[in-house]
Amino acid sequence: MAIGRQESDTAMKAAELALVLAAYYFPGADGEEARFTDAAFLLSGHLHCWDRWQGLPYPEKQRIARLLAMRPERYANPTVFARTMRHVLSFQGERLPSFLLSADQNGARPMLGGDLDGYASRLLAELGSTPSRAGTMQTAQPGAWLIRHKPDGRTVEVTVPHFQAAKAHLVKPPAVRKAPRRGELRVKIEDLLALAQRLDAFRPSSRRFLHATLIKLIAGLRDVDGPLKDDIAFASGVLRLLNAPTGTGKSVLMRVLAVRLALDGVRVAVVVPNVEASLATAQEIDDDLALLGDSSACTPLMSPNGLNERMEKTLEGSTTEDGWGESLAWRMNQLAYGCALLELIDPASRPEAGKEPCDGLFRPDGKGGTHRETRSCPWKPTCPKFAQSRAAITHRVVVTNHRNFLVGKLQVTVELDGRLRSRIPISEYLLTAFDVVIIDEIDQFQSTAVETCAREMLLSSRGRWDEVPLKRLDDDRARIPVRDSLRITPALSKLRALSDQLVNFVADGSLRIPDVTPGLHTTKWQLPTIYDRTLIGALFDVPGDAPASPAIYQRLDALFPDYEPDRVPGALEEPLAAVKEVLLTLLGHPDESSLNEARLRLDAILSAKVERPEARAQLVTMMVLKAWYAALQHHVRELQGEASRLRSFDLSSAREFTDGLAAHTLQGPFPYGPLGYPLVGFRFAGLNDPEKSTELSLQTITGDPHAFTTQLGGLVALTVCGHERIVLGLSATAFFPGAVREHIHAPLTWWMTDADEDAITVRDGRVRKGAEYVQISGQPKQNKRYELIEMGERLHETHILKHLQHMRIVDQDRARVALAVNSYEQCLHLARGILQAAGYTGGLCVAVPADKQRREELLAQFPLPRGVKTLTADEFERFPEHGDMLVAPMARITRGLNIVIGIRSALSAIFLCVRPLALLSEPAEMFASINAAGHSGIEPSGRPSVALAAARRRSRDRLYLVLRAAPHFRGQDDTLQEEVVAGVIVDLIQLAGRARRGGTDMRLYLVDHAIHDQTWRSDMGTIIRRMYATWPAGTRTIMAAVYGSALTSLLKDVAGINPDDLSDEERPTFRLLAGDE
């Protein structure tokens, strides 16, 4: 009975509604029966698996979305939901009197007299009337308050005056109007072209390019019916994708379309890759609207905490000596602000600019400390620091960046649906208040969403004890309702005890983290599976470079406590069978004597398999840590299931804890991807001073970035604001099956073929050191520095110098090249080689980090001589003013850059100097692969729970494939290699685009010998041939239609494939673009 009692009334209503809807939409063979798998499918949010979803009546879609907005996150896990329902329904009575548990205990029969639809509507009304306990942050009252300095924790007193506190309470929060649903929106092509022509007429002839660019783009675009005709049609709830080559005018279309819609009274949110792009785009649109005499202005929207840093960068990059021009003045108006509160603090004690305590005022407790509740600054309602946030409420066009859209919060209090909301997520606000969302570089948007699905939280610390959220929440348990405390206390107490004791053991040296150099500050990400390959090799005699079979993995699983209900452990022979009991005993009593006893027993058990005592001791440590991590992971997941319950407490400790433990960072209906549960890992820090500083942090990765992207205007918008929205996504690489971070799992709506023959030429750019080619990727890190220096010297002498000399003769404006590596440190090493090359006379520019401290540390370690120009990413577009060679990390130059002279690219060649490889040991790469595997092959079905179960199996199979993978790229499974190379090709297409602005051609040199080396059949050419052979004929046709000459060049020049050799049978119609091959 207790377990049923622990489910809140709201949770029970949500569960009941899910069961009613399952019985209504998916009745069993013997009549109205709700199978738990069908109800769990509805609660998962993955409605795209259902073939009836798109055709459901709109009110029914809204009903399911409201259920998803209110259901506890733990119910999105089908195993948790089924187990909970069996417990609840096992006790007849007041919890769920409307259902009876079925005989097989896999479902429930409704006792409602048949009117399931009507009963569902009544339940939803009851759920809708449940009062929300979410509140707003209160403003500081007159009197003394304390602010905390970070990171030293010092407190500084500030006195809030009576007049300002009173004034703050007179400022009424602005009301946000929810935009109505627009089922369809049509824009006439002739209207867009006419508007572009009008805007050009306002500008001097040298800046008139909008109309010409737009007319060329529209002429090249086509849809499933052929070339575009009169209208561009948008529909709410369905992602519209436009794919066109880099430099063909997508940004111009986005700009003119936003202006046209604003003139028609349509509110538009534009989402671009980064802050710099958001400022530039907002300024262009704002200028356009002003020139047209329209009052519907445009504002950028970025994090207020980044304004000061961006202002400083803007001023550093300014070359205006005689005053600010209009462009700089506009930017400074967007970025500059002052802080009234800081004027009340002694200058020596003031926080740094940009780190003002806007929501961080604490009331003194009279004992030298502070109360836990925080208050906001009384100047905040009118502070210019939040001017962008206030403008976003009134302006018709808002431009923000990918990351801010995904994880940012609107930093002002608003009135929405009759209640006050503070820190509303940017995505929720824009979907609520705006009619149309336009996303530039939507594949990069999805890739950024993958990154943002990770959250980190401090679990235990010897140096920052008061900052540990677990401790703060534990201290506040007396203020949590008893029924809620009953549910969270066991997992909270166990998680805290295991975290604290693990930190103690590591700080004391009782447990030494394998492969961590003594004195190192921070470890890498520690998954429970991190030592699996070593353990498998030692215990089951599997060579290190060989993949481990599923049967071997099951034998390893059998050694450890089992927290996965779906896991099938293998059989074990003595003496290893005793390992699990030893580890369970240790985790049940994690004290020093238990650890010593466990060491002795495990050492004795392993003595029959491993002879060397040192090797046995290392394996014992790995086994203890693996079991410990798995136990921590289990208790984290238990608490993640209670996130919605904890979030309702009006306690700062509960909010802090749930923010760090959030099951998903992306707003909307997807707490989990197809995998069905989060990936959880850990990181140690402070190991350079273990007695005082050792700490353990938790990182969780979950959510569903792929579904979030494709369903943004559909189920995501329905869930967060109650209406579907129009969403347009633009990119040059939105469709690329196998690219797990970039491929959008939705059909293309419009595309433009890259028809410029031989515009991209891919060449072998290798250089020799003696008789051997220079190779970087795959080398030990300590060797890469010297190999990069060697490569830079040889590359300049054999390729770069000749190329630049030739271009100065044939096209002076394009006598420039870029060289791409994998990190800022590699930039400095390659630059060092170029500097010492014979024939070098200057013109070298080197990329450096934007962060000043990191930049200074790197240049102190690897100094550059005077005369070499260093550029941050924000300054790359000014590279032509400073030199003819730019060395930069590939991740910083593949997208969003316009390195041009006039409207033509200033780059004529790009040298890819280091093979770019995604490391599957990195959490984001692992997560992208696992999540994409689940989505690949989803076919909407009349039994969507079956389709979702199949997707879950694919994700779990991919998880174990990744975990079993050999550590080196050359030994990995073909599927994993092909995923990595697909992502590399996307980057190469984008990289080549940097040199194709204005319709120019370019040369792409592949320099690193690792790209070409066929010794292990892991060279790029071999893998591309393998990928191409597995593409269905329809996919080949789509790829040819979308990428044209760009893909042809890569296929021909790198893999020796001629796409023109396709047979007639391999040329399906373009209508295949309506599906996701």
C-alpha cells in the first residue's frame, strides 16, 4: 500500500488519463483494455511512431500534449511506468478505482461504462485545474542584504534604499500575448522579390545584392513537384526544410522573409548559430524595417550575463578612431549598460562587470551567515542590462542564437496565462509568443542540442562543502512535505553517502583512479563502463583490439550488481561467481573495513586468472569503481524520476538540485530518447590537493535532440504552449544519412542542387619527411607537436607558396588559404613550422581562444614570434586585412563565416591538415550515435508501442556496440567508422563552402596521411566506398540531387566513385524526397 500512496494525486491522474487514452486509441483484441506498453508509449512523447498522429483532430492532439506537459518524467520510462501501475493496481481502492489489473498484469481494464473519450476530457479538466506551485523570485525589500563573491565565497553587504524598493513594486510585469495558431501561411515569391528590390534601392550600388541573390536562389530551388512557382507555403506542426549550397543566398532569404512577415503583422523568431551572427542579423533586419518606415522593430536576444564581454570584444575589434559609425553605435546600444546596485558597494568589493548579483541578494541570518532564499535586485525591472529581454516582449522580430534558444532563460518576469513567470525558457517563450520560427544552419542547431543534453552537478566536495546541492537539499528536508520526503529520502541518503565516501577514499589514496597521473587536477569523464575493455581482456582473454561479443559482455555483466531490469546477464563459473556478492556487501556498508575486506576477497578470486599482484590490484580497483559508479548511477536515476515533484517545492536548494539533475534540458515532451533512460557519468577534480580539494561531479546526458528538432513546431510547441507553430529550417547539409549529429530525420521540402561543375577540386596534399608521409592523427600526443611543425614547414614549401604565387597572378583578391586542424594548440604547432619554412615572408594569422585567460596561458606555453597576427573566432572575417594564411581549428571555420572581399570569397584553397575524428569515448558523440540509431528506420505504425520498442532495441544495440568497440578507429566496427566519416564529409562540405562565397571555385587539400593510409582499410576512401555501396538507390539519388558537384568531387577524388555510372534502375524519381531514406 505504501508504494501506491507515494504516487501524488497529480501523478495518478496523469497515469489514469494515459490508461484511458491507451484503451481508447489502442483497444485490445478482447475489447477495451489498456496495455501498459501503449500507455507508456503515449507518455514517452514519441508520437511520431504512430501512423495516426498527424491526422488526429487538433483538439485530440492538444489533449495528448497537455498530458505530456503534466506527466511525471519518470513515467516516460516504460519499465518504471509498468512497475508503478502494477504496484498501484495491486491494491484495490481509492488510488485508481477506474481500472482493474489484468490477469497477466501487463495492462488494466477500464471500469467506466464505455465513454472513454468523455472520461478523458473530464480527467484533463481536473488536471488543468490543479494549481501550479511555481512562483516568481521576489524583489529585495529595504534594508541590509549580502551578496556572495565567486569563487571565494566572500560576502559583501549592500543596503537597499527605501525609495528604490518601493519603486520596484510599482513596475507591473509585462503581459505576454500567446500567438494564435496559424494552420498555413503562404508567401508570394513576387512579393519577396519586390521587397528585396525596394530594400536594394535604399542602398548605394555597391551594397545592392539582395534582389540578385534572391532571384538566383529561387530560380534554383525545387520541391517534389519541380521548380518553385508562385507561393512558398508553410504549415504549422510540420518542419519545413530548405537545403541549398553555402553562399547561394539562404541568409538573404531568411532576412527578406522575416521583414516581409513582420510587415504583414506576423511575429518572427530567427535563430542563428552564434551571438555574433545574431547581432549582425538583427541589425540588418532592424535597418531594413527602419528604411521601410515600419515601426515593428527587431532586437537581438542574448544572455544578459554575456553583454559586457561582448561589448569589450566589440570595442577591441573596432578600428574607428574618429568616433563610432552607425553600425558600432547600434551595437553599443544593444550591449552597454550600467549597474545601480554596484554604486552602493565599496569599489574594492564590487563584483566584476558582467557578474552582477541581479538575482543573488541574501538576507543576513544574524549569525554571520545568510538565509537560503535569494531575492532579486530592485533595479532589475528597469535595468538596461535586461533591455533586450524587455524588447523581445514587444518587438515583432527577435533574433537569438542556437544555444540561447535551447538552454537560455528570459531574464525578466512576465505575465503568461494569467500568472507571473520568472526565468521562462527562451524556447518556450518564443514558441508561445511568436507565429514563425526560422532556424539557420538547422543541422548545427541539432548538433548543439546534442551538446546541451548534458548537465553537470557537484555531488561531493572536500573544499566546497556548502556548495554541494545534495547537502543543501538534505538540510532542507524538514521543509519538504512528509509524503514527498518519504519518497526521496532513501535514494537521496544513499546517493549522498556513496558520493561522500567515494571522495574520501580517493582523497585518502585508498582508491587510486587508474590511468590518472599523480598531481593531475581533473579526470576525464568516468562512465561505469570505462574499464570494461580492460576487465574483459584480463578475465576472458579477449585481445585489446578485438571487438567483444555480446556473450562476453553478458558474462561481464553477471559479475556486478544488476540495476537494469532489461539486462540479461550471462552464466559464470567459479571462482568469478562470487564477485557480485563481495561488491554488494561493500556497497551496502561502504566503510574502510569493508573496502579492505573486499580487496582481499577479490584479489583471492582473481589470483587464478591473473598472476601478477600489481595487475590484480589494478583490476580490483577497476571492479570496485565500476560497481560504485553503477550504484551512483542507479540512485541518480531514482531521483531523476522525482524531478517534477522536487521542482514544485519553493526552495532554492530544490531548484538548484533539480537544475543539476534535470532529466532533460530541452523543453518539451522528450525526457528520454529511444534508449529510454539517461547516460550517467562522473568526474573527479581537485586531485592536485586531495586533502583539501577532492570533489566528485555528476554528468547526465539524456533528452532527445533529434526528435526535439524535427518536432519543434509540432509536439514540442503543443506541449510547451498548447499550439503548433510554423518552423523553417535552413542548411547546406541537413540531409546526410549516417551523420549522427547533423542528419535531420525529416523530409526535405525544398532543395537546390550544387550544379557548378568542378567548383570543388579535392587534391592529395600530403607531404613527406624523408621517405615517409607525415601523419598526425593516430600518433601519440607527445609526438603530434613535432610532426605538426614538420608538416607546416613542408606544406608551405611544397604547396602553399606555389598556390599563393599562382593566385596573385590570376586573382589577387583570392590569394589566401586556410589551414584546418583540431585544436588551438595544434594551430600554434603548425604555425611554428610555417614560420621556419624556406620562402616564408609573412602573412601568417593564427587562431587563438576568445577567453583571455586561456589565450594567455596557451601563448605562454607555446609562444609565437612578433609579426604573427593572432585572431579570435569573432575576428576571422577580418582576416583578409591582416594576411594570406589563416590557421584555425576546423570546428571554428566550418560554418557561419563570410571571409569575403566584396561578395566573393577571399579564400581559394583550404588545407585539411589533421584528420577530424569524433571520439566515441566522448559523451556527446556516444549519445548522438545511440540516439540516432533509434531514430533511423522508424516507420510510423498502427501499433506504435511496437515501433518504439524496436527503436529502443536499436539504441540499446548501438550502446553495447559502442561499449564493445576497439579503442582505435582502425579497429572499430564498420558502422561506427561510417558514422564518423559521414560527419567528416558534412564538415568538409561546409568547410569547402567557406571558399565558395559568391560562386567561386576552390581546392581542398587533404594533408594528413591518416586520411589516405590504406593499411588497416580505415582510410577515408575505403570507408566512403563502403558507405556508398550500402546506400539504397533512392538515397543515392537524393544525395546527388542535394549535393551535386560537391558530393561528386568527394566521391571521385577521394573514393574513386563516378556517380554517373548509376544504372537506370538506380535513378528513382525525386518524389523519394518525401521520405527519410
